[in-house]
Amino acid sequence: MCGIVGYIGYRDAFPIVIKGLKRLEYRGYDSAGIMLYDGKDMKLAKTKGKVTDLEEKAKEIDQSGTIGMGHTRWATHGVPNDVNSHPHVSNSGELSIIHNGIIENYAPLKKELEKRGYTFKSDTDTEVLVNLIEDVQKKDSLKLGKAVQIALNQVVGAYAICVFDKKKPNEIVVARLGSPLAIGVGENEYFIASDASPFIEYTSNAIYLEDEEMAIVRLNKPLKIRKIKDDSLVDPYIQELQMNLEQIEKGGYDHFMLKEIYEQPSVIKDTYRGRLLANQGIIQMAGVEDNIEKFLNADRILIIACGTSWHAGLVAEYTIEEFARIPVEVEYASEFRYRNPIITNKDVVIAISQSGETADTLAAIKLAKEKGAFVFGVCNVVGSSISRETHAGAYTHAGPEIGVASTKAFTTQITVLTMLALRLAKAKGTLTNSDFHRYLQELEAIPEKVEETLLTNDVALEIAKVFKDVPNALYLGRGFNFPVALEGALKLKEISYIHAEGYPAAEMKHGPIALIDEQMPVFVVAPKHGHYDKVVSNIQEIKSRSGKIIAIITKGDTEVKSLADYTIEIPDTAEALTPLLTTIPLQLLSYHIAVLRGCNVDQPRNLAKSVTVE
């Protein structure tokens, strides 16, 4: 949520900041702004709308300057408009700030500042923060860095901020708590951003600030990082970036989402590469091997996640219980942290997050650690907060996922969690040797089968043309594919704005069947393994009420094909691995329906890729 870009160096800042903001559009936003400094004046342009609108607005200002800060805002305090857009300027006009996060105690701070004569133009908590910093600075004639540190010790909430003082025109002060912030280290220049994508063509060296850290980024001087609470110095740790420019470009596809759907065969293979040695009968994951006893001695495994990651966790519940016979519970992180859960040191908590920055999941991790649980992270972003906060973990290797609606992150999460389940089963002896080897061979073959499934794209497009204007849709699945039904419904509503709900197929009779008529499309996930006969009975019930049936079936299945109005075929595989295939046609259907409806597929309204506030 919100995107931050900053530059200080010898190049023109404007094109760097604008390009960086475009790279961060995937995070979700409703307004954008920029501040440039040319050695004499601070120049601001900000507007409701997209970065392209900002580019137009910025024609009204002088775009020169080698210092700049840019922001894409996802509204929390105050409606999306030009005034509430960032950057915000202090009452004196000397300080400028951009901010990702929420200042929870902004209201009492604002009242106190108003008593001291401060006035406010916007409805934002951010304008309160910049004036608080100015107030602290002026009272004791402090340097900007010290004023920021003192002010941040007075606020409650989450933030990633960049602050500029035109009286100190050779530095930008940055800080973070709960929201990510990276600093790119170049030759006589620095880049600041919410993630590394805005600066990967300029430098491969980055510093990721930890929570409650701030940095003074000065021209031609070494970076200084300090703890916000006590002002103590921290040694900077420079990481080499693992991403490249090609990964964050569309590569000839119309949308990032479509590119990412088609990347799934390669990223699934990348995720198990070096970990899955099928011919040798080996699964090796360092984070699991080093802590295998923790898993084997656990009374239960708790999986915490949000959104699509929660659906991956539901698949893992089936897989871990089926293979390893360890009890599993799956929790929404946002509920888990607030319901006073029972957690002990005999629990293993698996936290799943694509970005590794999800605020609710991070808070749930901290709670679980306080209770003594062992916490294992599954995330996609190296160096992210969750990867640092957990005791151990495993990265997926999906590469940057730019489309807001998650696709390849989902299948790579399932891949990691399936390998985990198989490794635990091997250690516990809950799978026979032959079954274990069979699953390894099947998992190794999945990328090729995903390639084959992607050949159904044209069929998905034709079905999408039929159902693009429906107001509602129902998704049904059973067993391992119940979570796939939930994920399919989520994809449709996320990017096409069609109301859709997912249910276990057997639950249809307990309410949803009342919705079925000749106008209602029902997407049924019906591979031939598992509860096939039961699903066929559910399809019969839909057909008898004139519902339109779109079925995802195993290649060669004639029974469901004869009942359904439309079918999409997938290759055969083991039941536990079917979610890696059945989800592909549902992704394609949602994509094509959204495109046909004229929706912004990569940046759906009101959504953010990385939810870094509650």
C-alpha cells in the first residue's frame, strides 16, 4: 500500500522518481505526487489519479533538480484528492514528507499542534507528522535527523517516511516501522523506495531498513543508520539484489497478470529446483532440515495468512494432514491476532505471505513468538520483514509479482508447502516408500502439465465471452479443490468486480442452491480423483435447476463433460497435486472476463498488492 520513491545524487531526479512510481503502481493507489529540489526551491506537483496524471500535472512546475521524492497514495485518512495527496509540507514551507502507513494517535497530536498555532490544509495524518517534526525541530533548534527521531518516539502506528528540509539540501532522512523501505546504494548517489524495483537498473546494492530504524542519506557521505528509540548506531548491511529488469517488464504480454500466469511452469520449477531430487527420492529444504524435530514433535501446525496466501494455507491443511498426519489449523492473520488465541511452545506456526510485509501476518508472528511457538515463514521476497522475523523458513521463487491479483505466488506457495508435507511424511514414515517416490515424480512433472493446461487459454476466452456480463457467480470444489474454488471466486471479484462466492460443493444444499437459476454460472472444480462421484451428484443438482455449469475436468472424462455446458480439461495427476492445475483455467477465465469488461486487470480498484496497514 502506497509507494515511496526518493533520489539524491547527480542525475535529474524527475525521470527517476516518475519511472520508480510507475514500477510501484502494482502496490495500489488513488493519487500521486512529487517534490523536486533544485538547490533553491522546493517544487511540488500532486494530484488525484494515476502517475500519468501526475506527469501531466508536473508540466506546471520546473522539473529540474537532483533531489526528489515521489509517492503513490492509497487513501486511509481523507478522501483521494489533490490536497490529501503526498508530499505534504510543514507550515513553514521548509519541510516536505512522504509517508506510507498510519499514525494512529494523529488526532491528539493535531489538537496539540493547533493549540500551538499550526494550521492544516489536508485531512491526513501525514500532515500532522511533518508539522510535529517541525515543532520538535524549532523548539530545541535541532538538526532534521534528531527532530525526526524525537517526533517518531511520540507517534503510535506504522510508517515508512522520507523527510526533506530545504535548509539541509544535501540529505533525506528516512525511517520505518511496519512498512518496508529499501535504500539503493550507488556511486555518489542514493535511491529510496518501498522495494528495490524502482532502482534495479542503477545499482544492485541495497540496504533494507529494519523496524524502528532510521537513516540519514547524505550526498558524498557514508550512510548512517540509527535506532529510533535510543539513537544508537547500527552497522549497515548491504545486500546484492536478486531481481533483474526483465522480471519487472511485461515482456510482450498485454498485462502483468497474463505474463505471470504464463510464468507458472518456470517458477514452479524454480521453486523446487535443488530441493526436489525425484530420482534420488530426496526432498531437502534447509529451513525444514535444520528444524525437523520442531515439526515432528509439534502438537499441531497453525497456518496464518491473508487473502490468496490463506487459500494456499487451506490446500496445505489437506496436504499436511493427508501425508504427515499432523493436525493443522488455518487462521486469518487479521483475526488470529485479536482473538486471544491459545498458543504453546508445542505449536509450529507457518506464516505465508507473498510480499513478506503483510501487517496482520507480521503482528500474528510476533504474538506467536511471544507465546513460545516456533515460527516458519513462507514468502517470496528476499530480505522482507517476515523472512527476518520468523525463526526459519523457505522462499518461493516466483520472482516479482506485479499484478495485484496473485497467480504465480499462489502456485509456488502450494509447491513449497507440498514439499514440506512430503518431507515430514518421509521423516514420520506416514507414507509408504513407493507412494513417497510416486509423489516426487508427480510433483516434478507438474510444470510440464501446467504448460499443457495453459493451452486451454483459447477455450477460457470463448467461455469468458459468454459470461462476462453476469452479476454473480458460484464456485464449487471438494477436498483439495475446495480452496481452489475459493481462490477462483476471489480472482473473479478482485479483477472483474463480479460478485462471486466459493463453497465446498456439498454445502451448496445448505443455502447457495437458492441462488441457482438459468442466469447463474457455476464453476465446478471436478477432477476425476477424490470425491468425484459426490461432485457429479452436485452437478446433477445444479443441472436440474437450470444453472449454467462450467467444469474443470480431467482430460478424457466423459461423464461430467456430458452434464456440463462448458468444460476445460487438465492433465491427470495425483489428487493432492490437482490444485496446481485446476487453478490455472480459473485464473485465465477471470483474466479474460476482466479484460472483456474493460477493467484495469493489473491495478483493480481499491486494492493494494502489499497490505502494510491494518
